[in-house]
Amino acid sequence: MTSYFSAAFLLAFLPATVVCYQLAPRRARWAVLLAASYAFFWVLSGPLVVFVIASTVSIWAAGLALDALASRRAADLARQGVDRRRARRLWGRRMRLALVVGVGVNLGILGVLKYAGFVCELLAPLGCALPPAPSIGLPIGISFYTLQAVSYVADVYRGSSRADRNLARLALYLAFFPQIMEGPICRYDQTASALWAGEPVTAQGLFSGGARMLWGVTKRMVVANRLNLFVQTVFGDPGSYDGGMVALAAALYTLQLYCDFSGTMDVACGMGRVFGVSLPENFRQPFFSRTASEFWQRWHITLGAWFRDYVFYPVSLSGPVKRLTSSARRGLGNRVGPAAASGVALLCVWLGNGLWHGAGTQYLLFGLYYFVLIWAGGLLAPASEAVCARMGVARDGALWHAFQHVRTLLVVVAGELLFRSSSAVEGLGLLVRATLGFRASSLVDGTALSAGMDAADFVVTGAFVVALLVVGVLRERGACPLEAVWRRGAVARWAVCCALIVTTVVFGAYGAGYVPVDPMYASF
């Protein structure tokens, strides 16, 4: 068992967990989920399970400390004759210390395991003598569950969540196996109660969860695994291909990453539905976006929301940035000034977003790329509106919207080209080659059919992309295909499930000639 897509998981582990969960008394179903979660973690990461246990215990202790400090602060402020300003400062410092310790433990574990080697590489040319980075390995999902741990401690500090005294409930919240590998990144108040409630498995939950899982498996097996042949071939030796092939590889990698990641999210959310838990959605038709900013409101939604709530707002509302905003407003005006100052918070978000994906210069470049695009886009919006008005361009017309969609697709593909590169230097070189050195001849002279995918592979991929587009249009218009199928009765439900199974079996990219691909976002 290597992932959600392995036969051992889909045909043995998950069915056994569902049966044991349903047979267990309601009050004990949480224990089945917790045992399954730790068993899944152990199979994939072995003794590294100690790190998720350490994170769980640390946030449990930090939450209790913050709760105790908040109670003592309230009692102190209620006393007669107390210097309330001094008391608030005193208890505020103590609570911030508990917050820093709770957050620091979790970010420290993540930093040592994931980024120590990268930091050593960056500082080596400067002559800094650092101890060698530990070669312990990375537990599955550490980037995901660490952000959940940090959000819990921060929410208790803010008072938006109460500290949970139940260590087992916190352990289940952090390690729930459908989300531990690739998310979505949940907040405590989104899932903890539902995980503990032990709702029974229902027929509708089995169908909607099972059908969504099948849809995710189909996206990954039919499209993502097939596209991997072409992507690996070109990016494995990019110097052997011209700009046209590099551009095509970047476009196909973007599609591969979407089908892989969103397919895994379909499986995760489907498993959640089976157990009566609604996991937050992580995708909302991202390729229908008209700006880079909108794209990141539709792609990896829970990561964007986390950076917004725990990085952007705190930095924006911090004393130094507020003073910078006031100064910028006086010097640059009410429109440009705040936008210029908000760039500080936005830079923190995108540097964090880039580094969260991995320890490499290409990820830093990826973050800076989107920082510049989004920040400059907001700063130049008034000038763009003025130019369009002067030229008589209808910004609410279909032609302008089509231009925005195409522009955003090109921006996203260029960003993924940087993201897929092995370094920032290689990424910039490939971007220059794909744009300035673009040649369409290699796309039509048969070269594209000799890089791992043949004509049949492209036909299958194209057909499924059309199916994805149809489903996306329906969802964009507010329709829910699974609910519509459920209302049509048992025949329609079985027909849809069987069609997905047959499609995956017949057209899936597996077996001889295909290299098994682990879930892509599990490595970020």
C-alpha cells in the first residue's frame, strides 16, 4: 500500500475500515478512524509517525496553556483596583509566549526535516560552517498537518476556538487518513466534531462518496498517469527539445498536476462523505479564472485561505506595516499608497507559498513570480481601466473576458514551467526557450508523438479533457452532477459507477510501459 490509488488501499484497507467503523458502537467509531489513520501513517512512513504524535501533543499542551492563561487573565481583570492596561500587557506577553512555543515546535520540526539541507546549500557559498542536515526523511503529509496544527494553536490564541482537552480528538483531527497525504488543510472547527460524532454509513453517503472517489481515480489513472510519460521525457532532458516541445510539456504538466491533485482531493472528499465528514473543497474550476489572483482563489483553496488568515492579515495589521501604510498613503495617495504597503504582506504570503511547496530555488522563484503578477496587477488596475476606456474596450464584454481567460491560462502554464524545473536557473532558461524560441513545427511534424505518448494517448487525453470541461461548466453554473444522478434512482447510480470503473480499466495508464506515479502533491 503506497497511496490512496494502490489496489491494497482501495480493495482491502478502505473497505475493511468502513466495515469495522459501521459495526463498531457509535461511541467507539472515532477509535476505528484513529487506529486506521495511524495504521495508514505507519505503513507509509513507519517510525516517522512519532513526528505527528509530537505535533499532536504539542498543540494539545499549547491549547491547554492558552486556555489556562485566558482564564487567569479574565479573573485578574475582574478584580477591583487592578491596573487593567498593565494586566493586559502582562497576560498578552504570556499568551504570545505560549503561542510562539506551540507554533515554533511545529514549524521547527517541519523546518529541520524539510528545509535544513536547503539552507545549508544556500549558505555554503558564503563560507558558513553549519552542521550537516539530518537525513531522517519526511513523514507523509507533514506540510499539510503542520499547517493544521499551527491553525489550531492560533485559533485558540485568538479565542475563535476553545482548547480541546481530549487528546484523542486532536489526534484524529490531525491524522485523519483521507486528508493526511495531500489535504485539504482543515481548521479544527470544520472537522473535529464530525470526526468524533461517529455518524453511521448511509446509502447516499456510500454512493456520493464512492462515485466521487471513482471520478478522482479516473482523472488520475486516465489523464495524469498518461501525461506523465510525455512530461517525464521532455523535462528529463529538456536540452534535447525545442521551445515548442518545452511549451507543450509545460501545458501538459499543468493538466497532469491538476488531474493528479484534484483527483486525489476527489478521493479524499469522497472518503470523508462515506464517514459522514464534509471536508472543505480544494478546487473550484480553476481554469475558468480570468486573473492570476482569481486562479489562486480556485486552486488549492485551503492553502490560500490559510496564508490569508495566518500570514497576510497578521502581517497587514502589524504595527510596522500599519505605520508603513500611513506613510505610503501620505506620500503616494490613498489609492497607490496602501497597495504599495500591502506588498509587504503579499510578499510574505508568496515567499511562504513557494517554500511550502518545497526546498528549492525553483519554488522561491515560483512564489516571487505570482507575487509580482498579483501585486502589480492590483497596483496597475486603475491604469488598465483608464487605457481600456480610452480605447473603447468593453471590459464587461465577451471578447475581453475571452482575452482574460487565455491570458490567465498562459500565465498559469508559465508558472508551472518554473515550478516543474529542477532549479530557478533552469526554470528561467526553459521559460525563455518556450517563449522566444517557440517553434510550432515540432508539434506537427511527428516529434511530439515520439516523446512517450502516441496518437492514441493524445486522443484519449483530449476526449477526457472534453468530459472535464463539460463537468466544469455544469459546476460553474451551480449544478451538482452527483446529486442529479442520485435523484434519478438506482439504475442511473449503478450506470455511472460502472461507466467510471470500465473507463478506468480500459483507458487507464497502468501496467507494462507505464511507471507507477506516486501522488504528486504528497512530495510538497
